[in-house]
Amino acid sequence: MNLLSICDKINKLRISDESEDFELCIFFDEIGESISNLNVSSKSEKSTIIKTLFSFLKNQDPEMDEDFSFIHLIESIDKPTSLIYNDELLKFSNEYGTLTSVLLLLRQLNSSSLNNKEIYIKTLKDISNKKEFKGVVRETALEYYNIHNINK
């Protein structure tokens, strides 16, 4: 499978109320294996995959339960620097706040390797104030903001 077909497969995935959690896990585990087999290493390839994964997330219900296969996959693409991932996460979170993106922000805040935690804390605060985002997304962001703002 090549990069284009992997991205196409991700773009075609639609989650519904009938979708089973294990099906999502299997899907993203298989995508991760395909990416690994490609030995994706260029900045351009990593950026394409990360943007495709965030596009998938944008097209789902903002209240969609987290899928840790998805989360581990998107976090792993750009290791060890995560520069592309971090930029895209912040951009996405400000434009399309979702429960999953809030959880991804929290995971970055809890990461010992993150240098600039203030921008992630601010992003959580910004999400909590955006009336166009769903209430549960804003409430969750505010909860995480309060925890990290107290602990800084």
C-alpha cells in the first residue's frame, strides 16, 4: 500500500453509531502497520499523514469517544521531534475542538519532553471559551485547563 492509498483509506472511513470500538482499533492498527511498512521518513510524508488523520477527526462527531489506536498512531508519526504533529494539533484544536483533540492536548501537557507547555494550557483555555464548540468539549477543556493552570 502506498501513501496515497493509505490516506484515501483514512479519508473514506466514516464512524456511525453502529460502529464498534474494536473495529476502529483494528482499522488504525492496520493503518499504522501500513505506514510502518512504508518507512515514512520525509517531512512531507509525515505532514500528509498527520493532516489526513486530523481531517478524519474533523469529519467525525466532536463528541466521538477517543480511540487509543488512533491517538497512538497520530502521536507516533512525527517522533521523536513531533514538530509537525504539535503544530497541526494546535491549529486543529483552535479550529475544530473535539474531545479527542482536547485529550491529545492533555497528553502533550503530561509529556515530559514538551518544552512550551504554556501554549497548550492557553489552547485549552481558548477552547473552553469558544461558544461554537460543543458544551462537553468546552467543559472538558476547562477542566484540564484548571488542573494544569493550578499546577504550573
